[in-house]
Amino acid sequence: MIENPTLEFIMEAHNGLSAKIVEEAGFKGIWASGLSISAALGVRDNNEASWTQVLEVCEFMSDATSIPILLDGDTGFGNFNSFRRLVKKLEQRNIAGVCIEDKVFPKTNSFISGEKQPLADMDEFCGKIKSGKDSQTDKDFVIVARVEALIAGWGVDEAVKRADAYAEAGADAILMHSKISSFDEIELFLKQWNGKKPVVIVPTMYYRTPTQKFKDSGISLIIWANHTLRASITNMQKIVKQIHEEDSLLDVQEKIIPVKEIFRLQDVEEYKEAEDIYLPKKKSYSSLILAATKGTNFGSLTDDKPKAMIKIGSETILSKIVKILNNRNIKDIGVVVGFKKDAVNLPNLEYIVNENYSEYGLLYSLYKAKDKISGALILLYGDVLFEEDILRKLMLNDEDIVLAVDPSINGRFNQARDFVVGDEPYSEAYGKKNVCRIKKIQALKNEKAIKDHNGEFIGILKLSEKGSAIFDKELTALHEENPELLKKWSLNDFLNHLITKKYDVFLEYFKDKWKDIDSIEDLTYLINLETKEQQK
């Protein structure tokens, strides 16, 4: 751009957002203004922002854009050594160039008593330029030497003298600065300069000069130096004042951009696309709860409702299960009901009725809800309370059909319970695999009969999308080929059927993280436990 014989323009920016706006407007380059960056950080333009803080802002600007950035590098933030380190760090962040001014560090903005500001020793400044050129590794990195002689009132002859020295030291371009309201000083300089190096100007004060005059004079590059910052302040002050005075957003809403425009500038869509590429696909789980039975061991408590609707404290068993599911973001929940079906009336659930709950086995309830068996699914018995961690781990398990199994035996055999035999026993040894294949599952009531079993199925089963497809396929085949078995079988029978057909059925061990509710004693225990927790 600086070597182009036609006049080029770059626009000020002071953060990643404004830099992106500049690029979208069509500018071919960006001026990372020291004044604007300092102001955006809430400090003065006299090196109150450290060079590393400025560098960090430049990095955000570079990341947000694809066009070259010229940094306003003040005096180079110190001597030659500071400057050559700055050049190295700018190159690492893909900054295209830096402009340094021949004043003393720490600098003060040129428009604040500029005539009283001391200029740097010319020879020392030449050494600073040379150190930067010697340090750069990218041959296209640009160092612009900004001459402050006109600002300081030292005249055009001094400006030419310094520009000659800086060009000889290796500067790629000369920025000739002036604070008067006309182009006259710059024009006098150009007549003596004779195009030895490209010339950059900042017409902030002489903005009335027609741009054509700059072209005719041979200017290489114009910097619009601080106008995104000033425009943003103008509008922020106006809008903030109006909101404060009116205590309302009603009349400002149409004067400001919608939030979605911020998202667009932040390139939120790219992030969404990247999520699809790099993040594991999150499975959206639904759940099916089998709660059709009355419960035979609860006396009068289940005369008018199924046991899933018995209260423990202020909540029913079913509502406690639903709350745990909701905590894992499972909101699509189906419930198979039968006995006193109208008593099951929790909101936001889908109810599937099994009128034959007392005649047929549990598998028939599952078949009645076959339309809910799709995608990733958690299948639950309606009389089991459990810790949320069981759900979390099952949902992370990559296998297609996984039963939650407790390896501990609690010694209570008042009725048959479901026990499994797996490939490997549970172990607390370090590194022991906690997931293994199931060989068989069966209901047992005799404590002696379970000695060769590895644990108890706790009534929670996870299906992947493929696992649900297997369940759906095999339930349909069973209904078509042997509907009587479908009516008689338990879930255990169906799982053993899948194992016989060479489907992999897995278990994951969970020790002491659940409680089934089969009797008044179980209920009393849980009520007492909850009472103690509330008292704590």
C-alpha cells in the first residue's frame, strides 16, 4: 500500500470489534491508534497503557481481521532494545507494521502542548529505526518514521533533515505530522522531499483539504486516525444519557443495532459450525418409566393409587424420579400407567396406558410404549430412587445396551430380585474395568442361589440410538412370531433373549447409589432418612 503509486487509505480501530467493522467497510488496512487504544482502556495517551497491554489489543485486532494493521507504536516504548523486541512481538502476531515518532519516552499526544514537547536525538532515533529493521524476519514488515518537527515548531527545514536521516537509517516511509488547519506545511515539505520515500499523512486537523490535493501532491497513504473511537463516544453519550433520563429502553431500541448484529460480528455462526466438526455429538435423551402396577406390599396406601404415586415427604416417588431426570436435562418423559391410571397426573409427561397390566408381564408394558423406544433412551422402573450420578455415567457410556448393576447384596430376600452374571466381577482395585458383558439375568429369591452372580439389576437401563433400534426390532418380531411370549415375559426374559441372539448386553457397576421401594419397610426407611436430612 505504501509503495502503490495511487493514494491509499487506512482507518483507525482500537479493538477487535472496531477492526472488524473497518474491514467490513472496505478499507484495505487498519491504523491501530495509540490515542484510541489508550482511550478505550480509560487511560491517557502518554504511555499509561504498557506496551504489552497495547500488544494484547493488537493481537485481538489481528485475530479478528485479515487486512494489514499498522500500529501506532508511540516512541517504540523505550530505547532501541525495547523497539526491536516490540518488532519481534508484532511479527509474531501478524501485525504488518509499526509507526514510531521521534519524541522522548514516555510520550504525550502531539496535540497537547506539542510545541513544548522535546524531540528525540536524531542520531539515537536513527539507531532505533535500524535496530527494528535488523530485527525483523518478515521482509514485508513496515517501519514508518513519524517526524514531529512541525508539531514542535522546529520548521520545515528540520523536518526535511530528520526525514532524510530516518530514510537513510532504513525507514520504509515517512509520516509527516502537522497540527495546523491547512495542508501548507506538509506541502512545503513535499516540495523539498522530492519523493525519496513514500509519505504518510494524518489529516485530522486539516480535514477540509480536498482529497484530490493529497493525490496530486504524491501522498502515498492517508490515516483516518481516530474516527471510529469518536463516533462510538458520540453515540454512547447520547444513548446512555437518554436511557438515564427516561428510565426506559423504549425510545432507544430502534436507534441501536440488534444484539444479533453483535453475534454476527463475533462470527458466532463459525463457532456453531466448528462445534459440529470438533465436539462429540451430544445425545438428546428421552426416558420411559414403567409404572403400571399397583404394588402388593403397601396395604391401603395403594388402594387409590399405584405405588409410583406414594409420597415420601412432600413428593411422590414418580415426581422424585422425574426431578432427577430433569436435572440431567431429560425432559421428554413417557410413563406407562395401568392401575388407577387417573391418579398419575404429573404435568409435562406423556402417558401410555396398559389396560392389561394385571394379566400380562412387564414386557407387555414395554411393548405398549414401543413408539417411545427410539433414539437415546433411559428405561426405568417406577419404584426405584437413585443418585443422579448413575444417570450421568450411563449417559456417558458408549455401549448400546447397558444395565445399572449393584455388586453389593443387602441380604433382603422377601421377594424375588433380578441378579446378573457378567464377564467380570466388580472390583475396587485401581484400573479395574467397571463395564462388562452380561451372560444372563434372572429373578431369584433364594440367597444361596445368587452366589455365582455378580450383582443386582437396579431397574435402570440405558439404550443408545442403536440399542433402541434393537429393542424395537426384537419387540416387533416377538409380537409377530409369538405374541403369547410377549404377554408372559418379563424384561429379564427379553434381555436373555437378546443375549441368546448374540446381541451385546452390558452392565455398569454402581455400588450403593440407589434404593428400590418394595415394601412398607422400604418406604418407612426412606421417609425417616428424608426427615433426618431436612432436620440437618
